[in-house]
Amino acid sequence: MSKKLSELIQSIKPLAIEGNDQVDITSIAADSRKVTAGTLFVAVHGVNVDSHKFIDDCIASGAAAIVCQEMPATLVPTVTYVKVADSTTALALIAHEWYGRPSEHLKLVGVTGTNGKTTTATLLYELVTMMGHKAGLLSTVQNIIAGERHPALQTTPDHLSLNQMLAQMVNAGCEYAFMEVSSHACVQQRIVGLHFAGGVFTNLTRDHLDYHKTFENYLHAKQIFFDSLDSDAFALTNADDRNGEVMIQNTRARRRTYAMRTAADYTARILEERLDATSLLIGGKHVEVMFVGRYNAYNLLAVYGTALELGLDKNDTLLKLSMLVPVAGRFETFSSTMGYTAVVDYAHTPDALVNVLQAIREVMRGRGNIITVVGCGGNRDAGKRPIMAREAATASDRLILTSDNPRDEDPDEILRQMEAGLDDKQHSRTLTITDRRQAIRTACQFAHPGDVVLIAGKGHEDYQEIKGVKHHFDDREEVRNIFTAEDASIH
């Protein structure tokens, strides 16, 4: 494939062009190591590296054109240079153009918020697929293109990968696409140029402050998404969240709301809860769903509202809601022959942890104890560590603090920071076991019939990242091994 440079840069408003803008471009790269003959190299000021310093290397590798914010001191006559105000924005627009503006050929819906993004986006994909439509999914857990599944490396892919996958969806005949929109993606302008049919806001609580520094910056990052929606799109927001209205205050899209406590366009009410199901009154109809917890009721309500905004049939939507199953590692339950239940959940923020524990407590209705296993990741927001421990101890009968992707940090130091959030009474009900496998085994040994063991933080992840190396580790696998050993001991 090749395209004229003039075609690729038509929407980026260059400040200056030096050279021939009719040159043929055979590939796009933002990584100097991927440059070959005929490549258009886009030099960006990255988070860690300024790739402007690799322009000469790219020219030596055969780059036909360079997009940059600062022109090099010496220009090579055979190379075309395009100066722009913001090369990151230019990269997004060029990537969209290169792949044939794929978002314009899809009903693309973005889901953003702190918690519930993966569940909401995945359930939307499952819903429309059940209805017979071809669809694609870009999520934290996996990327799916017309049924073909690929592991996800990051919540929202980079500019080129994102547009490439959307193009693959179009080529596969997909009608819909659902994607998680992370706060990092908003700030790093990965979604610039994409045309969304709609955006969904789940909730906003403390997260990623290691990157955004302040909660206000984090909130603004999420707002960027809704501010970018066109007037023909919809903006569906959680009216029960205190930041729900703030998210859509400047959007040009049509504003829609969902809520369980206040008046809204889409409402629901919990009728009954069990550890394996919930009865909901949604859209005026009684629906039995295979999900647990108020937070999941919100996720399903967001799915319902989005489906109707997309023009899908109400009764068919409600029927399919009752057939949906939880996302891997999101309140995934395992029943032991010893009479207790283990729950594996991705909850890795204070709010998400509280939501899961509250859901378990409401279902248990005072019967049995909750034993929680939780940790905090390294090289991430350290301020939430004592908060996580305190919230877990407050809502649990017994707490085990353990390692959770320490990355480049000392896991014991992370645990000491978590312990700092506990008072004396909470300390007396808490164990600290650095080895996560041993922590899970100990929690299960403590459990009696009727108890629930919550293993929080990693959910679907199948690794532990220690000193830059990913070691295989899957909470769900650990639980199954323990239960298999229990079965063997009985027989």
C-alpha cells in the first residue's frame, strides 16, 4: 500500500512544508527502528523519549518524509519535511488517514471511567454479537475482531495499532466496535481523529495519580473524550456519580443519563441478590442477570442505555442481558466442596475494592465471614496503598496483605506502606504474607462453610511482574489447584 504525502497530511494543518508533498509513502512509523525505504516518520515528544533526536537515523534508513515540531538544522534535499504545532496530534490524524478513516465505517462506542470500563465494553460486544451483528472489541483483557481474539497489551492501543485494528474490523465486515478509552489515551491524544457514535461514562474515583499527579488532572483527562464527541453522537453518563454531569458539561453530543438513585433517562432497581445472580427491575421489566453487586447493576444499566441509543430493540436487549455472563476475572466465583466460596476480582482501586466487598456483604446478609487477599502494584500511585488496606480491613473479617505486581519496587516496602493505613484493631485481624501463592492458600485454609474468600487486584492477569520480568501467576489457577487438592483430601 502507498499513498501520497499530500493525502496523509491534508487534515493536520502544517505550519511549513520543505520538499515535495507528492512523494509516495509506503509506511508510517513513530518508532525509528521500524523505518524502511518510503516511510513517513513522525517525530514526537514522548513521555520518556523525544524521537526528534532519531530523525537522522530515520533518513539513513530510507525515510521519505519527516513530520516534526522542530525542523532539523540541516535539511536533506531528497526528504520532505512537514513542520506541525503538535506532532502527537498529527500522528493520530495521519494514522486514521493511512488506514482509510476506519472509525467512520463503524458504529464506534468508547467507554471511560475508573471502574467498569472492561465489563461494560465487553458486555456491549457480547450483546450485539448475540443479536447477530459483527462487532469488534478493544479492552484491557483482550482485543476481538469479528470473533478472532488477541491478547491486549494496553487498555487503549497506540495511534497506529488502534487504527490498524479498527481497519481490520471494517475489512472483516464489523458493524459495531466497542473500546475502553483510558485517561492516558486521552492525554496522549490516541483517540484524536476517531469518529465515535457514542461515549459512556461509568464513574470516577482515585486512580493513576502516579501519571496525572492530581485528581483534577485525571478528571480533565476523562473529560477530553466527551469534549471531542461530535453532535451526531450520544454521551451517556452515570447521573449517580458526582462527576457524571461534569463529564458531559461541554460536549456537543446529545446528553443521556442512567441512574439507580436519581431521575434519569435509563433507570434500574435491585430486587434480589445472590452470589451467582441478581434480580433487576430495568426499563420497567423484571430481568434475572448472572452478575452480583450494585456496581455490576450500573454496568448492565449502561449497556442497556447504550444499546437503546444505538437503536437496538428494547425487548431483545433485555432478553440478551439475562443471557450475558461475567467478564473473566471480574467477580469470578469458585465453589469449594468444603462449603466456602472464592471470588477473584480485578478490583485494584479503593472504590472498586469497596464495591466488591459491599456486594459480597449484601449477599451474605450476616452469614459467614469475608477473608480478603489484596496487594498494590509497584511503580504506581503509592498514595492509594494505605487507603486500600484500610478499606479492605474495614469491610473484611480477616485480611491478608500480599504482593501484587511489585514491578521495580521492593514488595515488602509496598506492604509496609499498606500496613500504615491500619489501626491497632485492624492490625490484629491482618496477616502480611509477601508470597501471593501462600497468601491465597492461607486464606482458603482459614475459610469455613459459608465464608467467602475475596482475592482482589489481578483478576484476569496471568503474571506477576517482578524486577522487569513477568512470571506466570494466575489467581484463578491457584484457586482451582487448591480446590482440586481439597477434593483429593476428601476422597
